[in-house]
Amino acid sequence: MAIAKKAIVWGLFAAGGTVSSFVFPALIALFLFIATGNTPEGLQFEQFHAFASSWLGKACLFIVLFLSLWHAAHRLRVVAHDFGIRKDALVANAVYTVAAIGSVLAAFYLIGIG
Amino acid sequence: MSRKPYVRTMSTTTWYMRNGRYKVYVLRELTSFLVAFYCFLTIFALAALASDSPDRWNAFLASQQGTGMVIFHALALLYFLFFQTMPWFKLAPKAMPVQLGEKKLPDSFIIIGHYVAWVILSAFIFWLAGVI
């Protein structure tokens, strides 16, 4: 792999790792609140819809999802190797494609809100 | 090189079971499934929100309720904290050491700084969501 390409993959991995480490505990906790039936005020339709309609809200959600998806893809590629799957080119294509699809879906839905 | 070099036999699928450190490494690596899972769960939520229909959003919220989901999210939260967030903060000073002139900022400063920033950011997210 060319050095320039590697730097991009590594940069996304590091940024995504930082973002997910900081944000995901709170994100999981919010899903936990929803699961108990005590959906917080800010996640009721009107408020959350208003948040996701604003450009700042859209940008925050997209950046977190985009970076975390690429972070997960990069690490799942390593996990595949750790569990004995030695077809790296195939695995890399698969995980990065799924991350790309996720990113496009996130952008598509976010643009469609509001 | 000798004609018959010694090649240590090693399982490519269960190699980490031999050693506690390797097991911890694999447990850390497996949190990547959680990252991917919650990304797609959030995208799924955004799909419901993008319908611009309160009924569709409420149906999504209802579909996420239940004892099984409570247990899953609670375990996921603990697992994620201990095997992603905490290790990531712990390695931060190694990944980005801060040099001040001749001296290096102590590792503990960088780690504590991460925890402080994390608490503030989490509180901000909870405030935005109306939890606090």
C-alpha cells in the first residue's frame, strides 16, 4: 500500500477510535434509557427531529458515524486476521465497502431529515 | 539458513487462548463489533427519523424496548467502557506524547485530561438529550 493511502486509513482509524471512545458510552447509555421505556425528553420526536434538522446537529451525527464506521472497519479487518482469515484483500474490500455504505446511508437519511 | 528451519506450530484461530495478555488483546479488539453495531443502530434510528413521521419514530422507540435490550445495552456499556474507552485513554500518552521544551508532560496528566474531557462531553450529550 502506498504511504499516502496508509496515512489516510491510519488517520481515520485514530480519529474514529478517539471519537467512539469519547462518545459511545453516552450513546449506549441513551439506547439503555430508551430500552427501559424512559426515553429522555431530547429523544422524543419533536426535539430530536429539531436537533437532526439543524446543520450543526447533522454535522455532529455524521462526523461521529463516519469516523466510527471507518474505525470499526479497520479494526474488524485486523480481527478477521486474528481469527485465522488470511484473505486480507477480500476482507479489506468487504469491511471498507460496508463502512462506505453506512456512511452514504447516514448522509442520505440526515439530508432527508427536516 | 538451515535446510529444515524450525517453524513453531501455532493455531491461526485459537492462538490467543494460550496467554492471558493475548486474551485481553482479543477482548479489546472485539469491541470493534460494538462500534459497528451501534453505528448501524443509530443509522437505523435516523432512517425512522427521516420519515418525518412521529408515529414512525415512536414505533422505532417501542421496538427498542424490553428486558432483553436493557440487559444487552447494560452489558455492552460495561464491556465498552472497560475494553475500549479505558484502554484508549491509557494509550493516549503513548500515541501523542506532549513535549514542553526539554520536558515531557507526565502521562498521568494526559490520561486524567482525557477522563475530564470525557466526563464533560458525556454530561453535554446527556444535557442535549434531556437526561440531566
